[in-house]
Amino acid sequence: MIKATRLSKYYGSLTAVDNLSFQVGPGEVLGFLGPNGAGKSTTMRMIAGFLTPSGGTATVCGFDIQKDPIAAKSAIGYLPEGAPNYPEMSCGRFLDFIADVRQLKGNTRRARLDDVIDRLHLGPVMHQAIDTLSKGFKRRVGLAQAIIHDPQVLILDEPTDGLDPNQKFEVRELIHKMASDKIIVISTHILEEVHAVCSRAIIIANGKLLADDTPQALESRSRYHNAVSLRVGQGTDAESVRNILRSQQQIGRIEGEGDSITAFPKDGALLLPRITGLANEHNWQLDELHLESGRLDEVFRDITSAEPQV
Ligand code: ADP
């Protein structure tokens, strides 16, 4: 369990993290969301024991990060933002060094090294200087050092930032595979990542916690939640579809341009069966018809833009 209680960090007159409290339990992948400068990295650095809080406390697996830092850090794997490593070391030498730092010995050491080299497909670059690796490989080396001691808690600061779509997919798969028996916190400003990997999301702006919920519950705050979007095909007049939709009592509002139409429900009405019925009745040709679950980007904007920017 990670427990943050009223964590704060001040840089002179700037409040980077403002009284943040939250908990994360086993099996949870917590997404830390917020605009740039929100305080995500600062919070993660404090939990990982790399930065001393100005106020508040954090415990990891029951160990206070300030009072019992070695025990707390041994339970944590941490991938700092940008995954900085020692650029002149070879990948193999670097992992050996981290295995030393983590005090891995004998068969366990060999098995853990083999495991991370295999999981992160580092075999072909073991003799290459980290400096000369591609961004994707550098990030994999960073992830390898974070998981080498098989920690119970993983703190990953923007693990997929700057990676290409295939590399992003690979890192997300890896997080998925590790999620069941670990506590994972990842920071991101990529909203699709929240869907792809997180079971819970915390939204922060200006260092303050603004929301703490499942991605689905956050989406349901969107005005798009339970709206129905359709794209009218050739042979059907979009304007007449709009007029018929407008005349429906359950529909509060129609939006969209040209062939694309979104119908918003009135008073939480369920629109999909009604619109499907209308499409059959009037023989509409539709290229697309789908129920909106809600748009996280809109919720994120609403929540974070309500905060005055500093
Ligand atoms: P995020 O990770 O959400 O982008 P950060 O935690 O990096 O945000 O930064 C939060 C705020 O603290 C920003 O305004 C940033 O400029 C400021 N900040 C971070 N580190 C320092 C530092 N070492 N000295 C002064 N200000 C800092």
C-alpha cells in the first residue's frame, strides 16, 4: 500500500504540491494525470524518496519514506522522468551495477537479470553504451533497472513519453502483465494511456488533487456520456435526420456538422434504442452509429481549467 498524507512541496513562494492525500492498494494501477507543471513528478519523487517533502508524509508498504527510507526504497522500483541512466556505461554493466545496489546475489541475481533482459528484449544491446541506444531502448533500460529487484511498488514517471506507437504498446503490455500483484503509479499527460492501463486516476493541477476516480466514472462526468453519435451515409439526407431527431422528447440537443450528428439525452434518457428504432422506421443509411461513453479529454479540461493558472 502507498499512503500519502497531506504531502506538500514548496519551492520558495511556489507551491508545487499542495496537501495531497491519497492511497493506492495492491492490483491497482493509478494514473497520475495533470497538465505540465501540475506537480506530478514532484509528488512521485517525494514518494520514491528522492525529494524531501516540505510537509506531510508518505508510507510505502508500511515504511515511512523519511523515517525508514532504506526499507521503503527497497520496496520501490522508480523510473524517473526521461529515464536518465549513466550514458557511458554499457547496458550490461549498468544492470550489473543496479543489481549490486539492490544487493542481489547468487542464483537470484542471475535469475533476475535474465528475467529483465528477456522481458525488455535487451539481449541485442547488452554490450552497447547507453548513450548510443535509441530512445525506446533507453526507456527499456530504465524500466529494467526499476523492476530488477521485483519490487512490490512501481513508480513510473511518464513511462511512454516520446516513444513511438509500437514502443508505447509494448510498455503498456508490460505494465498490464505486472499489474496483478503490484502497486503501480504512472504519471502521464496522455489521456489514452489512462484507458489503456489505469484502474484508477487522480487528476491534479497546481499541486492540488481535483479528482480521484475510475476512468469510467470520470468519463461519466462528461456531457457526452450516453450521447449517441451517428454518421449519415449516401442516399440519406442529414438535415431530415436532424429534424426527426430534434422532434424527439428524449433528445435535449443536437450537435455536429454535415453528415456527423451527435444527439444528447435529456434528463438521462437512454437514446440508443430509440435512435435505432427511428433508423429502421425511416430506412436511414448510417455509416456509423455508436453510444458515447464520455470523453475524458473534455472532463480533464473542465476539471483542470477551472483552476486558476499560476
Ligand atoms: P509535472 O510533473 O506535473 O509536469 P512538476 O512536478 O515537474 O510538474 O513541477 C511542478 C511545479 O514545480 C512546476 O511549476 C515546476 O516549475 C516547479 N518545480 C519543479 N522542480 C523545481 C525545482 N527544483 N525548483 C523550482 N521549481 C521547481
